[in-house]
Amino acid sequence: RRALFGETGTQVGPNRQGVEVVAAYVPIVLRYDKLGLVARIDLDEIRAPFIRTNVKIFGVGLVLTLVSAFLFLKVSEPLINDLQLSEKSYRDLVEGANNLILRINEAGEITFANSFAHTFLAGKDDVLLGHRLMSFFEVESEGHGLDQVVEILGGEGRQNEIPVRMADGRVGYVSWPVKLVMDQGRPVELLCIGNDTTRIHKASLAQKESEERFRGLAKASPVAIITDIAGNLLYANEKMHELTRATAVQLAGQGWLNSVHREDRKLVWKHWLERVGPATDKVELRLMSGNGESVWALWQVVEMGNTRGEAAGNIHTFTD
């Protein structure tokens, strides 16, 4: 009807059998009459090539996806296994280390701590994350932020030994190598690896105390020297220098024997070299002073041993 009325176009609708079709119409004008031309085609016929093409594309895409996934898994599986193994090894290394491993944010708060750090600072049952690291330091500071932590620890390349309050309330000592993490030129995080040096620190203090006691005893003692097994001088106290008026260079090696009277030197070697076991005998001999005068002294040798029980040297005392 629309073609007879001179219209041109297309439309979709059911035909007489109720099948959806696409119809195109156009008018045809003759000399003595007017006709309408209509062409129709089922929608299924139009859709069929597109459906077949889509199915083929989908099938090809599915095959390519499966092949790509297979190849990806084959190639990436060893890499993933290596990464998982490396992660496990790293985790075991960090968690099993006998060091305090910490990460500190800009506010000076602990954001990561390994098992050793938890046990050392907070105990197994307490929470350590979120606490400020400065709160565990037994040092005075004006703040608790990252800048103060870096200032106390001394920055990269240094290992300051800091007194730290431990989980049991005692004070321990920790040496802290650190690594700053920078972002746009400013520090945003600090990585710390703390080495527990409590025993070394206490041993060092005990050694210093022993050395001070030894110096005090040596200063208050009579004339005394220390030699090795061969008789070479290792130490001479002040009274030895005062009595003999000899310098450290003159007493060095076996030069101290020159301070013994010439007639008594054989006596020294006899009682020293021919003795059996630690020598505790007292022998009288003469020491020569710097002005040529001699002083009678009571000489005694006491053997010193090392940690293995071996003879390491001798202590000689000369009592006026």
C-alpha cells in the first residue's frame, strides 16, 4: 500500500504465515498505471551468516585462550614456584634470625617485627606493632618520630649501641645497623636490624672493671713486672721504674734482668729455669737502682695460666 502511495522504505514484521521478515518497498510509475514493488526476506536468513561467523570467532577465541593459558601456566609455573620458594626462604630467614628486625614509619611506630623482636621487646603474648620504638630506648629524647630515631641510632653506616628495656623489665644493649627508605628526597621509613650485645657489653664492663682493679693493685703493690714464658717483659709497674730508674725501652725484652745485681742473675735463672711446677719460693737478691746503689729485695715468681690451663707467663714481685 505504501509503495502504491509513492513511498519508499523498509519495515520489519510478520508475513501471512507469521514469520518475521524484512520487507523493502518502492513505487513503479508506468505511463498508464502505477505499481508497487515489494521484496521480502526472512530475518533468520539474514541472521544466519552473522551467527555462524560469531560462533566461528568465539570458537577460535576460545581455542586461542586455552592455548595461551596452557602456555602461560607452563612458562610461569617454574617462576611462580621459585617466587614461592624465595618468599618462604625469606620468611624463614627473617623469622628465624636471632636479630631484632623492625620497620619504622614516619611517626616512629613499629610496622613490622620478627619473632625475635617480639620476644625481646614485648614478650610472646604482648603486641608490639603500633608501639613507638623510642618508648623502648633507655635514653632521653625530645621526640618519638622517625627523625629522633635516626638521630639516636646514628643513621646509616653506624652501629650505635643503645640501652633497651626488654620484655622482662631488665635493660639490655642492642647495636642497630639501619637503612633509610627515601621518597622524593625525604625519609619515609627505617629498616632496623638489631644485634643483641647485652652479654658482650656486660663482659666489656667486667673486663674494664678487672683492668681498673689490676691497675689499682699494680700501683699499690711492691715492685712488680709481668713476663712471658721466655722472660720477655710484658708489663712493669711504676715502682719498678722508680726503683731502677730505667725506661720502658731499657726494661723491654729481657732488659729488666740488667736491673738485677750481676752476682744474683744466675740465681734468678737457677730458681726460674730449674723449677718444677708453679714457682712460689721466695729468694733474696739485689736490685740495682739508677744511681749504682743496690737494694735487697725478696723475689717471688707466680705462674699465670690461660683459659686452657697452659702456662702463659709469670708475675715477678720484688719486695724491699
